[in-house]
Amino acid sequence: MHPEREQRVLLSSLLLEHLLRVSSIRDAFSRRCDDLKMLATVLIRSRNVQIQYQAIFAIWLLTFDTCTAVKIVTRYGVIQSLLDVAKGAIKEKIIRMCISTWRNLLSKCPTQAVPVMVGAKVLEYLESIAEGKIADEEVSLDVSVLKDELMRAYQSLNSFDEYASELKSGKLEWSPPHKSELFWRDNAPRLAENNLELLKILGRLLEPSNNPQVLAIAAGDIGMYVSFHAVGRQNLDKLGIKQKIMSLISHPDSEVRFQALSSMQKYMVKVWNPA
């Protein structure tokens, strides 16, 4: 970031941090989606420690409102961004604010926050820092509470819940469900639950700008889905996912191309043999 621009962002984030301490301003700010998106973008892009701290502090203030907390979890990828920042943090105050924000989100909207936090592997991060020495007792307490809450949630998840959590986190890895025909035979129809919620997420993950591994796994999942769900092809057509898969056949990454082509072949098998 250019020094002059960085200085403007620094001053703006400092002002915002103070303004958001006023509840009426928090309410007005949280109603403006562009403002929330801007704040999330600053968190992702800035490498300035003070800007990161002030952005996280502002997000933390916003998480005291349940409706805003839900937006933060479901629309802007903030849980994953906080994890990325925390992992690279040099200052303990950054880690403290990330953990405090997670704890607020867990308290205000557990239904939305828990699956995303589990899928983003926040639990693994908490376990890793718990093994080290945390000087701040409040941070240590927050780590302990979050670990216990997430551990209970993790242990209660079945394989489909784990898969759904991974999808919602947006950070896909080649975990067993992606490759298991048994998993898809049992669970493919569930992607259409809640007005096609998980299928819509898969569709969003197929944007060409995404990480090649995410693209490859998401494309592979679409192939599995269409193979094992009776109306899978119709749902793909309805959401425009077939066109996204077709566009990935010419992707620069060989694994993305392979998975996209494989999925289209499975789609065409359903066209030729719809039964």
C-alpha cells in the first residue's frame, strides 16, 4: 500500500474505532453493507499492525449486535480473515482481539459461527497456541473457553456436518467426503435442503478467481452430486452451475481442468441416461 494511502487508512480506522463505541453509530454503520464489506477488505489487505488492530477492534464492537454478527459470519468471510491475521501476528494484542471477536460471534450467533469456525480450523489454531505460553491471562481464558465450545461442537458433528462446515468456510481440502461415493450416495440430496443452500455455496466457490485447489474440489463435488441425485442436473441448470463448470475446462491449472471435464462427463451421462 502506498505510504500516503496507508496513512489515510490508518487515520480513518482510528476514527472509526472511536465512532463505533457509540451505539447509534454502530447501528447505522451495520445497516450499510458496503461499509461492512469495506471493513472486511481492510482487514484482509492491510499488513500494517496498527490498521489490523483497529479494523479488528471495530469488527469486535460490531459483533455485540446479533444481526450484525450474523452478517459478519455469513457474508464477509471474517472468521477466516481473522484466522489468517492471527497466524501471522507478531503482537499479542492482535491475537487477543481476534480471539475476543470469535468469542463474541460464538456467543451471539452460534448456529452460524460454529460450522464456519470448525470448517476454517480455528480449533486447530487454538490448540497450537494453547501449547505455547500465553502471557495475557484474559487471552488464555478466552482460548480455553473457545477450545471447549468448539471441541464440543466438533465432536457432535457427523461427516455431513463436517462437509457442510468445510463448504461454508470456503477453504476446501481433499478430505474423505469429497472422494467417497458412499458419502455422496447417502448425502447428495441434502445439498438441496434449505432452498439449495449448500449447492449455491458450491456454485459461488466455482468463481474463476478462486484458489485452484478450491476450484478443483468444488468441481469434483459437482460431478459427485449430479451422479447421485435424481434431480441434480436440473438443479445445476437452475443455478447456472453447468456454465461455470464448462468455463473451467480451459482453466490454466491441470487438476481444475480434469475435475471440470470429469463433472461435465457425469452431467452428460445424466442427459443421456436420466433414470
